[in-house]
Amino acid sequence: MSTTAVTASVVICVYTEKRWDDIVAAVESVAAQEVSAEISAVETMVIVDHNAALLSRAQEAFAPRGVRVLPNAHKQGLSGARNTAIAEATGSVIVFLDDDAAARPGWLAALLAPYSDPTVVAVGGVAHPRWPAGRAFVRTARPTVLPGAEPWNGDATGELDWIVGCTYTGQPTEQAEVRNLMGCNMSFRREVFERVGGFAEDIGRIGKNPLGCEETELCIRARQAYQRAGEKIRIVFEPRAIVDHRVSEDRVEWAYLRRRSWAEGLSKAAVSKLVGSDDALSTERSYVAKVLPGAVLRELRQRNITSAAAVVAALAWTGAGYMRGKLPGATDGVRLPAAQGDGAVAPATHPNAGG
């Protein structure tokens, strides 16, 4: 793996004008980043997912600022948009930031610093939830359906925060090697995609469809591929790389908890089919055995019956979704993307293509 100076492409995938204010905030948060002398270049890309009106608006607003605005050239959905970015990006490291997330100062420098180690092929960071305003709880107070040990602390984690795409209790609190990264704040060396292909478009999100786990599948697939080649790699979680992730009102309701948990189970079943159940569920086993029981006991001791029930319900719906996904025919349409040579993720030819 190359140890040349890092060049970075920061990718923001967008799909609806309803998030326009969030998109602007995301782009501006990237523009405000300061990077070290070791970072030779940074580009920002906005990939628009099959929405002509949004594409036109984004080109008009961001192109004059030097942002590359491109349409999703592949299958509709988040994975297709990401694969479009991979094919077009010029950076040796490709960074992904959600369209409803805003990076804090120092985010990009912290995310890129671990790449000084040539064995590091991917780095992800922290996502803190920004709760919706105008409800019974304030910005720093948690909804009862997503409990945590410090509900008053806006930067504290909760056991179910993965449901809203944020860092959850049980993840590392210091830099550590992990199995996989979370999609709203992650990065990969370009060479990973050149060797193992892009994101599996059959399990990625399309609009508000909560199916996912494409990041998990990619990280596991990459690790397996490098191991088969006899190469040691590291996937790193860096807590200093922080973004704030806006949570919409519909995502703090019981209906979304049930739907998202069910979808997580289905997605995990699809990932298990692609990479094997041992790797697909290695992290989840510890989470279910240690983290969730502790959350239930804490909430019961504090007489937060609703919050305790939310943890139990999330586990039950996830388990049910996984069992459904394991039934014959449930994941027959899920396929892996090809590596180099597949038009969906063929690497661009440019002087910065090396890792």
C-alpha cells in the first residue's frame, strides 16, 4: 500500500430538496475545515440521486464555490450514488459525509491523520444526534424511545443510537480498530474499491427506505480480501473526527424504531449471505449479550418503563427481521459488485489515483 501524500475527496450524496438547508450546512462544514500540510489537496463532491430539480439547484449553488456536482450515474439509491463518486473522485482517500450531517472543526484532519500508517485502509468517526426541536424534549435531552445513560448530555451516546445513524453505546471511546464503520462519517483508501469493488447496491438505502448495512458488508469484504492475499490491514474508529447528525421527528417515533429494527435484521441477513454469518454478526453478539441487557436494567431501575421496552422491542424486531431474511428466497436479489472492470465502480484515471 502506498505511503504518498494524502489527497482527499469528500462526498455528500443527496436525494431530496426537503433537506436543502441540511445539504448547505454539510457543504459549508466541509469548506470550513483546516487540514495539515500532509494533506496535499481536498475536493468536495455532491452526488445527486436521480432528481433533476435538485441537481440543477445544487449546480447553481455549489459549482461557483468549486464543488463538483454530479448526477448518480448508476442504480437509484445511496450505494449507487456512492459508487458514482468513487468512479469520479480524484482523491487517494474518499470521505463520505451524510447530507444531514455537519462536520465539526478539526473533523477532516482527525479523519485523515491515521492514514499515515500504511496498513490503515479505512477510518470512521463519531456522529452525535441533533434531536428535533419543538417537541417535549430539548436539543440535549433524549427521546424516551432512544435511551442513554446521560440523557441530558448532547454528546453522550445511547444504546439504540444506531437506529438514527449515530454512534451508539458499546462503540470505542478512544481510537481503536473496528470491524466496520458507520456510513454518515467514514472514509476509505481508493485502492480498497479498486481491489474489492464498490458498495453493494442491492442492500443500500433508496430514499427513506431504511435498509442498509452496505458499509458493514464492504468493510468485511475488504478485510476478507486482504487476508486472503496475506496482507494485514486496519479499519480504524477515530472519536476525534466528529459530526453532528440531524434527527428528523419521524425517527424518534415507535413506528420508525420498529421499521428500522426490522430492516436492520433483514440487512444483516443479506450481509450474512454475502460474507458469512461469523463475520457478519461478530460485533452484534457482544452488543446483544452485554450492552442491551445493561440498558434494560438501568432503565428499569430508574423506572423508565417506556425506555426499557424500547430496547426490548428493538432487539425483538431486529431478530424477527433477521429470521425473515434467512428464509429461502428472501435475499436472492442481493449480489456483490465486481472489482475493477465493473462499470459501476471503475476507478477514474488521474495522477492522484494511488493510495
